[in-house]
Amino acid sequence: MSLESVRAFLEAHAPDIAIIETQESSATVALAAAAHGVAPARIAKTLSLRIGERVVLLVARGDARLDNRKAKAAFGGKPRMLDAEEVAELTGHPVGGVCPFGLARPLPVYCDVSLQAFDEVVPAAGSTRSAIRIAPLRMAALTGAEWVDVCQDPV
């Protein structure tokens, strides 16, 4: 179970971080924002992308949109979203619960600089009803993420 892999990851690397489980679904940015009482921008959404033969995870603020020109320059090719089956197979997490923690296999993780506008963000925690609260810099450090500027500027 994907929630359990996230729980194991956090117990090993950040035992002070608690997983928040909700009755409400948090499978979309809007649902997650409502379930956790935060603005949609504070939801740290994780996108699963394929660039050529590579698969990467990009964590961005909930209201951010990928800028194709910036992403192509940063990643060396045009990114394409994975389908739900590929996402589950490669990350071990279902769509709506994807996060950079407790992955089924190691994948490169990138954090968009848009996350740095916040002291705390709310990424999913391996299921569509779980999340954590974490500082963006700590999330990047825990996952070995590289910072990139690949999203459109917030409006």
C-alpha cells in the first residue's frame, strides 16, 4: 500500500512529520485545499512526466501551470504527462496521491521554484486521503530534489 511506503519513508527520514488522514478526498488540488483548509497554491502537486525515455517527478504549487518552453529548456526535451497506469506502476502511488516520498523505485525529483513562496506546503502522502505539512526546502532536502524554474509565473 502506497500510504504505508510513505509512512515507512517518513519514519526513517523525518519521524517528526505526521501524516494527516482525512475522510474527504484530496485527489485534486481543489479537494485537497478544502480538506486541509489552505489556499490551492499551498498544495504541492506532484506531476509525473516523461521526457524522452526518462521519467521524472515535478513538485509544484497547486495553482501553477507548466511552461512548456521553460520545461523543455530545463529538462532537455518536451515533457509529457504519464497516464494513470504508468504513474501507479512507476511511483507506487495512485493518481491523486502521488508524492515524492516512499516511491516504488528511485526517480529524479524536481521542485519548482514557485514553492519557495511559502513557508509550508501540503503534498499528498501516497493516497487520495492523506497528506503532510512540510517546508518546501525540507521537502527538497528529504527527496534529493533539484530546484528548477519550469512553471508559468503566478497570476
